[in-house]
Amino acid sequence: MSTTKASVTYTLLLEVLFFAGCTENSEKGQGKDCTVESAGKTVFYGTPECVAQFKTEQMNGYWLVDFDTSLLFLNKEDLERGSIESAYSLDFLDTPPDEVSALLDSPREKILRVSFEGSKSETPGIYGRVPDLRGGVVVKGNFSIEGEIRDVPQAD
């Protein structure tokens, strides 16, 4: 499949997932049913509410953030390699503090060392708007920016 066809297929799948969303699944006694059927396959849809169902743990990593991007790399080697396949979509379960919200709205790309309590999913599926991510991470609390690794200048 060409890159263009893959992008179109991925975009269409995202639209299906957007309209389907996570639904209550009271018959099974679970909080959320986080899958959708698409082209005869069951696909995990990693919204923050769905990822939050995984075990809570203390996490550390490198947060690449700008207006369009919120990715987490768990170690410096993956960050330096820049491989999207080793990145996780990073979302917040609740509204983040003002300092963090400002970073999410910033047009300047930054890489920050962070720590927090959160949940992680490596279940194959859809996480955020970027295809081919390793999984999703959701911040549940105690989000701390430990330092700035890099401030990427804007192109002229």
C-alpha cells in the first residue's frame, strides 16, 4: 500500500473512531468498551479514558510537545533516534495545569524531561493523530517538568 493510500485509510479510520468513541459496556461490567469494528477487524481506540483503565504507575520520560504534537519517549535513546514507532501519545485525563496548557498551545516545539503518575497501553490500535505509535500514555496526576532538554527554534 502506498503512503498516500495508507494516510487516507488511516484518516478514514480516525473519522469512524471519532464518531464511534468509547461506549459504556455495562453488560460485561467494564467501565468502557474501547474497541470499534473496522473493515472486519476489531481495533483498540486509545482515548485518555480508555488508556486510564490500565495499571497506574510512576512514569518518567521525554515529552516532545508543541501545538500539534504530544509524544512521550520513555528513554533518551528512543528520543535521539527520533523513531515514531518507539513514541507514545501523551494525553491528560483531567485538564492540565496552566503551565502545561500553555505548552500544548505553543507553536514552538520543546523537549522536556517529565515525571508523573499515569497509565500506559501498548495494545495495537489508534492513539492520537499520529499513525504507527507504540501506544498511549495518560497522565493521572503529579505531573512535573524536571527540565528542558531542547527548545527547537522555528523555521524562518
